[in-house]
Amino acid sequence: MAKIRTLSALALISAVALAATGCASGAGGGSGSGGTLTYWSMWKEGEAQQKVLASAIADFTKETGIKVTVQWQGRDSVKKVVPTLNTNNVPDLIDSSFAKLAPVLATSGQAKELTAAYGADVDGEKVSDLVPKAYLADADITREGDTAPWMLPYTLTSDAIWFNAATHPELASAPPKDWNAFVAELDTLKAANEVPLAIDGDVSGYNAYWYTSALVHIAGPGAMRKIAEDKTGKAWQGADAVEAATMVQQLVDGGYFISGYNASKWPAQQQAWADNKAALLYNGTWIPTETASYATSGFQYSSFPFPTVDGGKQVSRADFIGFAVPAKAKNAENAQKFASFFLSKKYQDALGTDAKILPIRADAAISPEVDSVKKALDAADGFYVQNDGITLPGYAEKLLYPTIDQLVQGKLSATEFIAAMTSGQADYWKQNS
């Protein structure tokens, strides 16, 4: 399988240099070039993000003459792309999270380098200068041997421990900084007859946040990815992996999770949280938008970052949703033009203020609901991506997620979790080597 390497400033410079001839107007530039492109989007019609994209598509067609045929596929868009990759019916442009795109396109060599997109001029600047390099230090969006990234992020996702500042102003003024203080706060909430933590335990990605964040805060970004590469599986028996599992078990044994979390269906528990039936919710930056329609009156969204562990550094998840162009795309040039066009400040601002998510551009406007997350990102000592950057095909879906699910749901102890990951990983590599 293809190995993915870390994006560097040199890669971005190379992308710009290669694109300098004839590609500087990749954002359209009023060229009226015409043509078409097919775009499969992860957003559903009617979502705030979809509305921003639809507006950009209309403007793009008006400016360039390029007709965009878009299908609003929803969150399973990448799964739907897989059967098309070796056919002549592959879409020209797709978007999704890094964690979903990487195993399907990058490790399989099915993604084009986005040389033209990164070299394009947008608002008088190169696209390569609009994507903050600090966030990309541990993001593998350039394959080994390539000169340009295969993915162009347009929004940044992170996570936070969310709360209602209207009912818990003390958390806004003095949030717990380290794990011991965090657990003490959970005990304080229990003593006040409040449910400390809401979680929809049927969503594997949400369960995984707890373990991944614990391990990365103990051992640093890339630690879990390195463990996953051990073909014997015995790396899971290391002290850091065990400590992270013990932390998750501490939450289960402490009875901090909302009653019924391990048997309910999403979004029951985040709805309960938004109705003040639980104090805290560890989840992504989409939560203010996703829960706004059913949040209790006067709800004030605020958050604090996952606490540090054993005096370690404060690291934050800086993940991406962005564009990729399949290798067999018929209209790859037009696809890259739209990808870069969407990084215009007009649409980046709209993502921030209308969709209330974090735009990739540092100069874009953001909504007050996610301001606390942006401040945490600005203050972070380092960054990591979902699943700590593990992009091994099938690894998360078949091994990591199901096993963490059992840990978070109280079906496996920390010791049993480590044993299951050890043996499961050895089996994974036997089948995939």
C-alpha cells in the first residue's frame, strides 16, 4: 500500500512552482472557459454548509462558464464513490473528512495531486498560503514521493468539552485544566445531582474521541499511529496505551456517563444535553449548529479543551474536511478550479458565520458559538487529526472502533481492551501484509 508522508512547507512551495505556469487563475478569474464537472458532496440539501456551497457553485458557474453537476450525497458519499473508482463514471470532485478520504483515495493511490488548486490565486494570494501550515504539521495529506497534497481542506474541525455557560458560568471562567481536576469536576456535578457527561454510545467516532484524546495527551501526536504500525500488536501493551485505557475505564466505573448511553440511538443523548439533562458533552465543532434546533431556551454554547495529562502539553485536534479529485476524473482541471474558488474569503466567512463551523482560512470570520474552540486552537502546543492519523484500510472500522466501543460501553475493562487490541492487530496485519 502507498505510504503517506507529512505535508511540509517544501511540498507547498513545489505545488506553487509547478502550477505557476498557466494555473494561477485556478479560482476562475473570469476566464469564461466553460466546460463541466461532476461533484459529489458530503452535505445534505438544506444544511447550512450545503447552502454556502450551492451559493459558491452558482457564482463559480457565472464567473467561469463551468457547469457543476452536484449530487448532495450526505455522509456516506465516500462509500458511494468506492465502486466508481475503477470505472469511467467516477465523479470529478468529492469532499469529506480526512479520516474518510485517506484510506480510500490516498493509501490506494486513487487521488490526483492538487497542484493547480494549491497554485491558484484567490483574493490576491496563493491558495498554499491560505491553509495554515501549523495545522498541517501532523496531517499526512501528501503521499510519499508526491510533490503536492492530494487534499485541499476548506474547513477545520476540532473537538471540545461543551457546556451551557448560562447554567455553568464557573466552567467558562475556570475550566478544569488537567485530568485530575476534570474528574474532580465530574464528582462535583454528581454531588449536585447533575449528570456529568452525555454521550451517544452508538456512535463509534464519538466513543473513540475519549481514548484517542487520552493517548495523544499522554504520548503526543502520532503515538497511536505508531502503535498501529506494529505488526505483532504488542505495542498496545506499552504503559501509555494502558494508561489511556485506564482513564476511559475510570469514566465508566465512576458512573459519569448519562444513564442509557450504551443502549440509546443518536441523537438522543446530545438532545438530552442540549435540554440541560447533562452538563457536559465531548464532541465536535458542529455541535452548536447540529443541536441549535432543540437546545433549551437561552442556551449559551461554550467549551473547554480536553484536559492535559500528567503535566503534559495541551494539544488539540485539528482535522479537515476538504476536496479531493479521483485519479480517473475526466474534468480534474475544472474540479481543482472550483476547489480553490471555494477558499475565497466570501465563502470562508459564510462557513464561519452562517454554518457556524471553523473555516480553514485564519482570516475568516467565525461565530461566537465556536469562539472558545478557536481560542483553544490558538493556544495549543500542537495538533493531531482524527484517530491520530491512522489511515490503514479497514483498521478503524473493523478493529479500532468496535474495540473502543466495548471499552466505553463498559463491556471490556482496560486490561481486556489492551488484550483485544493486541490480538486483533496481530490478526489484522496477518491478513493485510
